[in-house]
Amino acid sequence: MHAVAQIGFGYWGPNVARNLHAMAGADWRYLIELSPERRAAASAAYPHVRVVDDLDTALADDAVGAVVITTPAATHAALARRALDAGRHVLVEKPLALTTADATDLARTADERGLVLMVGHTFEFVPAVRKMRELILAGEIGRPLYLHSQRLNLGRIQSDINAFWSIGPHDVSIANFLFGTTPQWVAAQGARYLNATVEDVVIVTLGYPDGILANLHVSWLDPLKTRRVTVVGSQRMLVYDDLDAEARLKIFDKGADRVEPDAYGAWQYRLRDGSMEVPRLAMTEPLAAELRHFLECVRTGKRPDTDGWNGVRVVAVCEAIDQSLAARGSATPVTALAASGGTAVGE
């Protein structure tokens, strides 16, 4: 087992630390944190871990084979680059980088050096989301028509990145995961109510192949916390509500069936309002599943489900959204290499 170093003990870091402690135990050797207050808190919680303020200290230890990055988004690319250059496997929280060029460079570097690069697209490890993908792939909902997601809350307002870069990558990764592809174009509108430099509210339409649309609504400025994804198919419909502990996923046997036209030749539709099913799902913490998968990939050399190229595709969508916001909602193509040596998506 490789020893592990974690970078960052801020907003998300304590959640990762809790799981690393449970899974890696004594193999979790270092925690790097710049804040003296947070270093003190980490030392008190995990006395067996060496808590330092310098990444070089951990990288100088040959026993350290993997690095987990849980720092602000703007630092992800540089820290991941340092770890990869030092020959370490890397798990970096979303987004992988803030530009497609940086994300692509990291993914290529990892492939060229035979290193594991994984991105923390945690919702791809949610049992309800995995069940949705299973149902879609099996044709259980018919032809996918559109997706609608809401990620809303009143809080955790940031000033260095807009609301979409902060929380929207989750919804892009979910949509890409469910549809098994990347959108060809985006169109985005946003508003800056609290800060003159970044959008607090962003509403995006993604255009996927075969006419599938996805509408994503993210906001820091909403009265109710909402984490919901709806997928409408030609036969059935799915609703994933992350805040509904008793029924996170509902399957609705609802739809509109076309029948023979009337006497004037106009097509008629019969609404179908059938049963609602709540499937049984595994009681698994997604972050725990994500970290377990990373450690397995480090140990076996397996390519992660959410590898660097997965991260590139999400970053490419977010970058196109920024371009569309600047163009006041104009449809903007998404361009990203699907894999090393692959062709560009959206070209």
C-alpha cells in the first residue's frame, strides 16, 4: 500500500480526512495545510498524521505514492502538476482545472507517465445516479428526451469563481455520465447580484447528440436547498432528489403516447399516468466509494471511472459556459479531447 498525502483541510478537506482515516489508517501519512488554525485542528483530530505547511516535505518521502487534493479550485491544476511531476498518483476534487488546456495537459501527463489521475466527481458514485444510468442504458425509460437539474441553496458564496464553477461541475458530470457523451454546445445566462465580478445564479442549456437537452440551474441565492435531477424519457421518467432520505430515486410510469390522428389529420396524444416505483438502493456514502475506488486504482493500476479525461470533458463544458455568459447567452460549441490522441468533441 502506498502512503497517502492529503492537501487541504478547509471546506471539503475534513470530509475527505474522515474517510482517509477509516480506509488508509497509518498509510495516511501527511496532511498539508497553510492555515495554522486548520493545521492545529487537523493535528488534534488525527495525531498519527504528520501535519505540515509544505508540500515538498511530503513529496520528499519516497513512501508517499498518492496525493489527494482538496484545496480551492484555482489551485487544483498547479498542485496536480507538482504531484504528477513528482511521480505520484493524484485524486483532485472537481473541477480538475479552470481551463481546458490545463486539464488536457494533466490528463496527457498522467497517461504518458502511467500514473492514476482521478477527479472527484462524487455524484457519479451515488447509488441513485448509478441506478439511473443502469435504467437508461437498459432502455427502461425509452428514448431519453431531456434532463433538468437544480442545485440551489442560500450560502457558501465564493468570490474567486462563479456559482457554476463552484457547484455546477457536479451537474455536468451527472448529465455526461447518464447520457454517456459530452454536449455539443451550451447556452448560458447568469446574473451578478451579490458580487460585481462573478455570477451568483447561472441557468444553462446543454445540447447533447440526438436532440437531448439538459437544463441546469445553479444558485447561491435561493430560499430552499435543492439537489434534484429529473430525466424524462419517451416511456418513463426518473427523479433523483438527494435530500429525500426515504426515496432518493423515483421511477414514474408516465408519458404521452401518440394515437391515430383525428378527422382533420391532427395527431392526438393519450396521457399515461401509471404507477410510481421507489427502487431499493445501496446505503453507501458516495465520497467513501470514490476514495475506495481511487485507492484500488492506485494499488492495481486500473483506470479510474472518473479519470483525467472525464475531468477534461467537464472543464470544457464549464469553459464554454463562461464564453456563453460573456456572449449574453449565445450558443457556444464545446471543444475537448475525449482521450489522449482522440478527436475533439464538438468539432
